Amino acid sequence: MDDELRIEAYRFEGIVQPFPNHFHEYYVIGFIEDGQRVLSCHNQEYTISKGDIVLFNPGDNHACVQNDDGTFDYQ
């Protein structure tokens, strides 16, 4: 997390559990390295998969669940 730029960065490998509805106080930028999930944000559903980039604004409520038999790698 960078307090000056107000950006959060995460790295997850081998994730299978869902992420419940939540939000961040900072911008979040992520790159999907592997896996496929259904992401819900602003009452819309999106399929995110390898090669996609996600950006969440501060306060954006979002959640996601795995929708394939693999794991999820996110950076």
C-alpha cells in the first residue's frame, strides 16, 4: 500500500476460496495471471481471466468467485 499515491497492490497464488463483498479505501490495480472468476461490481457481473487487468476505485464494493476447476493467481 502506498499512502501517498493511495494505491494498494496484492499478490495471490493458488486461491480457490471466494472473496466476499468488500471495498478498499485506496485504488486497487491487479493483473490476472491464471484462472477465471466471476467478479461482481456496481451490480454488474464480469468474467475475468488470464491476461485481464482490474482497477477498483476507492469505495467500489466488489466480490468474486471461482468459475472454473483451477486456481486463481492475481498480481
